[in-house]
Amino acid sequence: MKSTLDNVQHQFLVKMSELRTEHNRMIPFHRLPIELFARIISTALKPLQNLRWNQSTYLRRLVILCEVCKQWRDVINGTASLWAAIDILDPPALTSAAISRTAGHPLDVIAAPSGPINVASYLPDGLDEFTKTAMALSTRWRSIQIVVPSAEEALAIMNAHAPLLRSLELKSTTTFRLNLKKGGTLFQGTGPQLRRLALHGVAIPWDSKLPPDLRYLSISRLDPFSPSCEEILGIFRACSGLVELDLNLAEVATTTGRKNETPVRMAELQSLSLTLSTPCALTLLETIRLPSVQSVSLDLYCGSDTGLPFPHMIKHVQALFPVVFAAPYKLLITLLDRNAVSWTCKPSGGHRDGRDFAITVRDTPARDTLQHLIKALLNRFPAEFVEINFDGPLNFDLSNILWVFDRVYRIRNIMASSCNIDPLFRYMSDSTTSGKWGLPELQGIAVYDCHYSPLRLLSMIEARYEFDEEPESDASGGDERKLPPPLKWLKISHAPGEADEAIFGFVIDIIGPDCFEFHENVER
């Protein structure tokens, strides 16, 4: 009897295995050619190669995919290119297996986190050993992102024999400058394929010859070894084929005696990001020509000691804007602490072409900055949709700012957090200098953990909805003042117990329950 049951069970398991195999074969994904199947897996996991210092590494995810089924395991194990990424966070055994399985395939080396490295104790264990392993594989490097604790290690990596290298990113725990011996050079072992270079905390002699075919260049955290404005222009001339450029340099020397620099045409540059003092940014924008730029980000320090106020920048910013946006756009204006103003433009509607234009201006009165930007950009290039964000705590009174928006239309949304918004409710309760209501086209307000008088909120709602029990008659017999359209939504969030729910009840009676949301979800 037992023998018969064992035989039936065996036949049943065999049949189940056959059905499972047939089922897997019928899945469309499994019927793809192996090359396409492997490419899909590689594309799906590729973003994980950039999540550095994340314990769920690329290779660990790949190992998990091997457990889906035998077919996946066979394809993954038999495709060398899928294993061609080693990460310092992977166990040594997994790293060794990946190196072995990739044979002579080009490698991506990951040994740096996504953010800045300031403290050596943040580095993971085994960095020295991993670096030695990576250095021994330099002839196979396709890309390398690595932390370098010293100038000697940085120089060794930059001069390693790496004929296949396409992307090099160095980050340092401290800021240092490489000092080359007389006649010394950089990138002497790098082939012509190098396209991306990022130096964070690692300064080089800026008169040294950079690879001329670079497409991406990022430089940051180099004080006090930052290149001068003239040296930056020299880099632009040497690498005029750049497609992406990111400079984040707080201290850059500018030679004021040199005028009328020869223009530098960067015909292929699509993305420009500058975090600089105003004088240096002005020098660069006066000199470079960007006919194809699609993304511009300017973070400008405009303190009184810069010698040049923000208005000097406007004409150059104004000239760049129509290059980026020939189509309608939406605008987000953010007011931050310490008189900082952020002005961010994105494509309207469903446009997803990567175009954006952003300016952040610091250390100059926010009111003045807004006036200049409204006059130079918004009045000349009207936005289809405007949103304003008061991102507190703010160190200035909103009542001194709001009048700047008197003739700015299409302001549809207001968001406010951690600031006093009584001035906003007063501004919205009556006519402005333009003769219209404050924010006449406003559709919604979101308030998060702000200070305000609930009665002031109610008064504003009553005024805009003309909710008076005995409305005053117009003694002159003229037309009544036109009310603004009703709000589509009002969202308020407080810490538990801080809201005046009785006042909220009156507000709901006026605007309707479908337009009002209240949350007690603020944590402090």
C-alpha cells in the first residue's frame, strides 16, 4: 500500500513540475530572446547602482531575482554583463563571484554615497581593501565612484591605466589639492572614452589638460582651492562639447580688471547648474553662449559685499529664459528664511521634456528680488499657472511682501508652512492697489502648522463669499464689486488640540464640506 502511495505521489510531483515548466514557458516575458530578457533586467536594476550606501545593492537584488525560477537563474548566471557592478557594501564573496562571472567585461565600481562626505567615521568598513581590489581591475573600469581619503589615492586613481573608463567620480572626506611634480600630468592612463568627470572636495591644477571630449563635468566643495573665474572659462574653452555642467563653489576669485572676454560658445550644453557668488556667475553668463540649453539652475549669493547687486544679472537671465521655454510653463515661487527667494519654472500640462528654469537668490531683500524677477521674467513671459509657497519660519513680515503680487495674475495655489499668515488673510480680504481682490484667481490654500487668527481666516472667507447677514447697499447705484471665484479647496493641518474647530464649522458652512480638509497630523 505504501509503495503504491509513493508511486502515485511521485507521478503527481512529476506532473506538477511539467505543468509548472509549461506555465513558465507560456508567460510572454519568458518567451523573449535571452539578449532582450537580460537587457530588461539590466535596465530595471540600473537605478539601484546610484543608490549608494543603500544596503539593498544592485548585486543583492540580482541574487534575489535568481530565486524567481530556474529560467531566470540560468539567464542571469549566464549573462556576464548583468554582474558587472561591484559595490563596497556587498559581501567580499559576492564581489569575488561578480568579478569572476564578468570575465573581461567592463566593470562599474561603486564606493561612494550619494551625498557629501564630511566625516571619515561615516565611511563603511573595508574601504582600503575594496580600493585595492578595484585598483587591480583598472583596465576593466567602465565607471568608478569612490571616496578618496588622501591626495595620493586620488592621484593614483586619476592616473591609473583605465583605457575603458567613461565615468570618474571622486569624493573626499576633506578638501585638498593635487600637487603635480614638474612635468606631471593627469589622466595619463585614461583612454579617449572618458565622458563624465565629477570632483567633490578634490581640486586639481586647473591649468592641467582636462580630457577634451568630456560631456559631463561636476565640481563642488573645493574651498579654498576653487578655480578662479578665469580658470573656469579656460575649462569651458578646453571642454566646449560639454552637455551637462554643475559648479557648486562658494568662493571663486574674480579678476575685475579683465573685461570683454572672448565669448565661449557651448553649442551642445543642455543642462547648466551654477551655485556661485553673483560676480562670478555674472562673468560666466556674460561670456558663455548657450543656444541649446534646456535646463538652467542658478543659486546666487547676492550679499552687499559682492559689489554687484542682483539687477546686473537680470538681462542675462532674461536672455536665457526664452531659449529654455518656448512653450507655456508653470511657475513656483518659494519664499524661504533669510530673505531667500526660489523661482522655479516647469513645463505646463503633460510636457515631460526635461526643461526647467530655476533661480534661487540669497542675502538680498526678498521684496526687491521678487520685483526684479516679476518685471524681467513674469511680465515678459507670462506663466500659465503660478503657485506661491511660504516655507517658514520666515524672518520678515509677509505684509511687506504681498503687495508685490498686486498685478500678478494666474496665482492659483498658495502653500504655507510654519509661518504667520495673518497678513495673507488680510491681503485676500479686500481690494489691492490694482483695484482687484488680493489673489483674485486663487483656487486653493494649504496651511501646515502656521500661526494665524481663526477669526481672521473666517473674516477672509466671509469677505470673499460676501457672507454678510445685512449686505450694504450701493448708495451710488453703481455696479457691485465683483467677487472672486470661490475656492476649490482649503486644507489645514495642525498639531493635535491646536485647531479652533468651532470656527472651522462656520468656514465649512460657507465654502462647503467638499472644499475643506482638516488634519491633526503635525509632529513636533
